[in-house]
Amino acid sequence: MSNPSVNQLQKQTYHSDDEIDIRDLLATLWGRKWVVILFSIVFTAAGIFYAVSKPNIYEASVLLAPAQDEGSAGRISGQLGGLASLAGINMGGVGANQTIMAKEVLLSRVFLTSFIHRHSLVVPLMAAEAWDIEGKRWIIDTTIYNPKEEKWLVDDEGESLEPTDWDIVKTFKEHISISSNDETNMVTVKMKSQSPTAAKEWVKKLIDDINEHMRSRDVQEAEARIAYLEGKLRETNIAGMQQVFYQLIENETRTVMLANAQSEYVFKTIDPAVVPQEKSDPKRVLIAVAAMILGGMLGIFVVFLGTSIRTQKTVALEKE
């Protein structure tokens, strides 16, 4: 059976050892505090230099709502689906969620490639160094692009510096973000750029183009179905089938009419994009603080590492 006084003495000894260890650590840090301070100053200066060297980035956003009633589309699909199957037409896409499809198309490589070339965004996207706020113009990197001759230069090996469509789309995707609210079905599209004006204009053009793209696609598909149904109508003399074809043609004609009448076909703008007045990136103060903390932690690590090495050497010399 252990003696209580012995146990208490052991506990006191352990606590005393812990206190001594903590005191030794604090004394070591205090004795070499200039090492920690030096690391903090150096890293803070490097963080400030990095933050200042980064250009201002502005972000414009637009809030959108689905422009089509998916519920009514589903009801029309259910009412005419059976008739369409008799005519050999698949109407599964009529009730499809156009919003989800439009978001996928919006980020597709084919759509973005066409969008970038159509609006001549390749040079400001890939060759711009900065944005001149006073002159409201792009400052072009003349080492890769000649703005006077409007021609991409070549490297030392004679290969053209003109970016490929793959590079263009990859870079553009770094500037855009899309988020959805599952409860309200609202969609937020954000665009980042060194130019506040470009951020606003690009996101607006993007929404206009996706609306036009989806409308043109649906109109072409509906007109193709109308042509097919009219051909089938001419081939049959059965009154019942003629009635089916007339109803289907009427529905497709309604689709074409409604599509051409809507300027905002898939997305309806709730809160339009405006020219941002404040930058969104970089967070220069946050970068500087993070660099200072990192420098301080590294300085503490170096102090402890140096102390540990010296202690090991001292122990080794005493053993010898």
C-alpha cells in the first residue's frame, strides 16, 4: 500500500518540473527574442512587398432568377408526351430544368470559347498587365503582344505566343464563379477583373449571351420538330393522327413565339451588375498579418531548434 505523503511529494515534483520546463522555454525565447523579432520583420516586409505588387481585383455580381415556369413546362410535357410518342417524337426535354442546363452550358468550353472570341476578350484577358483607371484602358504587355500591329509575338524558339482556346477558357474560368440558392432557386454570377468596368460589362454580356444561346437552341429544335410534324401530317390521312399532329404543331409554334418574345429567356435579372467601387482582392492587411505570424512562428522554431542542437552537443561533450 503506497504512502500518501510519497504520492503527494511525487506530484509536487512533477508540477515543479513542468514549471521549470515552461520557465526554461520562456527564458530561452526571451534571451533570443531578437531572432523572433527579426524573422517577423523580414516576413512582414516580404508580405507587404508581395501584397503591394499584386494588382487590385474588382468583382461585379448579378442576381438572377429562373425566367421560365418549370412547373407549367412539366405539365405541358405530361399532357402532350403521350401524343408525341405516337408521332415518334421524344419530348423529354420540354419539362427539363432549363436553369440547371443553362448553368452547365454557361461554363462549357464550347460556349465560353465562342463568347470570348465574339466579344474580343482574348487580348485583355491574356495580354493585359494592368488597368489604367484614369485613362480607362488596358495596359498591354508588349513582350507578348503588339497592340499597334494587333499581332501576337513569338518566343526565342520562333513559336507564337498566341494562347490556345484551352488556355483562354482556363484563364476565363478563374475570373468567374456561379452559386445557387436551393431554397429560392436564385443564381448569383460573379466576375473578377483588374478593370471594374470590364467586370461589370463581361458579366452582363455573359448573361445576355446565355439567354440568347438557350433561346436560339430551343427555337431551332422547335422549328425542326414543326418541320418533322408537318411532313408526317402530309403523309397521313387518318383523322385521329392529324388531330395529334395539329396539337403538337400548335405547341411547338407556341414555344417559338414565346421564345422570340422573351428577351430574358432563361435567366431574369433581379439585381443587375454595377461597376464596383471597391476592390475585392488582394486583402493586403490580411497578407501582411499572416506573413508576420508565419515569420514569428518560424523564428520560435529556429530558436528552439538551435537550443536543442546546442544542448545535445553539450551532453555529448560531457559524456566524453
